[in-house]
Amino acid sequence: MNTIVETRTLAPAVKLFRIDAPKVARKQRAGQFVIVRVAPDGERIPLTIAEADSDAGTITLVVQAVGKTTTLMNALDVGDEILDMAGPLGTPSEVAEFGTVVVVGGGVGTAVSYPTAVALSEAGNSVLAVIGARSRPNLLLEEELSAVCAEVRVCTDDGSHGRHGLVTDELADLLETRSVDRVLAAGPVVMMQAVAETTRPYDIPTVASLNPIMVDGTGMCGGCRVSVGGTNRFACLDGPDFDAHLVDFTLLEQRNRAYLDWEAKQRADLHPCAAADQAVDFEATP
Ligand code: NAD
Ligand code: FES
């Protein structure tokens, strides 16, 4: 079992966990994830490793309370154990000297962008971050990204911090004035799709970190199947990073919504009041 050594609330319903996991911390590379279980009869949830400290033997996960398992996980605290953890899983993000790279992070997807921004910066790239959230309290990791990026541009849907608008509004303006060699997107599916359409006219290589439903994380169950360039790929093995210009985002969105009603019922059964308070209402997502 893996012990939680630090927790911090980053935003409403979003909690950071630093967890003792020396083997995972030693092997982890940017873009990889773990699959955790927090209850014996619970589902397995994939979580991107936001940071790994091989000296301390810890990894950092950022969890948004969405369904029953993530709500249960966010109720854990320092000293509690994660029941089981498999990882690091997935193909690491491609890290090379590309030149100028823009990482686009939407909401909790910013925690996915962060480790890749660090790795790309260490590889000698000029990394710019465009991050967005519904409102200022929901914005993640602005300070951390500022420490590793040449520039961080912030957008909020309500204008409470940074630009009043979507990350794609800022990205579109940026691409008009700057030469960009690569773009990476992580966030809601509609956002990643919009990023792909924003960069397509410029023919800029664009990578999306996909977030399909996962079960085993080993390529056996087919739960994470995505369509890329008309070919079925497994996000847990072949991804989660894929060429955003080739991803069928409409299919991904449909598959991700398959269990929404079941999830809502599980959350309500778990703890009617607490679940409603903590969890994010995805139906309200723009
Ligand atoms: P959110 O819905 O609040 O959106 C965050 C930001 O994304 C917005 O502020 C906006 O700037 C941008 N955005 C949203 N819709 C857009 C659109 N149609 N066009 C352009 N930009 C748009 O995000 P949230 O509630 O924090 O995130 C929840 C979503 O992120 C869930 O769907 C979750 O599955 C997903 N997620 C993705 C990853 C990943 O690896 N890609 C990881 C964790 C979570
Ligand atoms: Fe089962 Fe990828 S999660 S095949």
C-alpha cells in the first residue's frame, strides 16, 4: 500500500496528494499515469503523475472529485493508504528540442500539462503556457508553471483573472504573432478538439493528452479505445498522447459520457449531501 504524505486543496473539488511510491517515482517519465483503487470493491481510476521526486520516493497526483471513487479519494488525508496502485503506465510524452512549444491546459487538465512543460523546458525548449479555468479559484498551478515557462497566459470564463475568454481565444491570438513549433493540449475533450482546430490552419504539430475511461491499463479490456486517423488505438498503451489533428474527439466524448447517469447515481448513493458539495457538475461544463 502507498501512504499519503501530503495533501493540499488546489481548487473547489480538486485536491493534490503527495504519495509514498518509490518505485513509481524512480521510473516515471512525463506524460505517464498510475491507476489507483481506494476501496476493495471500487473502480480503478487513471491519474496522471503531476510530479515525481525520486529522492523522496514520492509522486504527486491531482484529483478532481467527479464520481464515487474520486470523491472517496478526495476524502483521504495524510497518513491514509491508497489501497493499490499500478504504474507508471502509458507511453511517455515525446520530449525533444522542438523550439517554441505551447502547452494548453484547461481546468484540471493543467495538472497533466505541468510535468510535460517541465520536461520540455529542461530539454531546451522555450515553453509558453496558456491555462484556463471557469473562475480564478478553479485555476491550477499558475505559480508552478511560471517557474518553468518563458511565459504563462491565463484565461478565465468569467474574467475574474487574466483574459476574459477561453484558452483557444488566447491561443489564436498567440499564433497570429508568434512562430510556434509544437502545441500540447490537456483538458476537457471539447477544449482539446478546439485547440486542434485552432492549430490546423497553421499546420503546427499538435498533441492531445486523451482522457478516456480506463479499466485495466494494460491493453486487455478495450475500455480506453480511441480512434486516431481511422485506426483504433488504446490510450493506456499507445497513449495517452496522440496527434490531435487525427483524433476522433466526437467519438471520445460519446464514450466518456456512457456512464454519466450511473456515476451520478453512485455519487448520490455514496453520500447525498457531501457528494453534491464536492463533485463537479459536468452538465454545467460549457
Ligand atoms: P472546464 O470545463 O472548467 O474547462 C476548463 C477550460 O477549458 C475553460 O476555462 C476553457 O478555457 C477551456 N474550454 C472549455 N471548453 C472549451 C471549448 N469548447 N473551447 C475552447 N476551450 C474550452 O474544465 P474542468 O471542469 O476543470 O475539467 C474537467 C474536464 O477535464 C473533464 O472532462 C475531465 O475529464 C478533463 N480532464 C482531462 C484530462 C486530460 O488528460 N486531457 C485530465 C484530467 C481531466
Ligand atoms: Fe483497458 Fe486500455 S484501459 S485496454
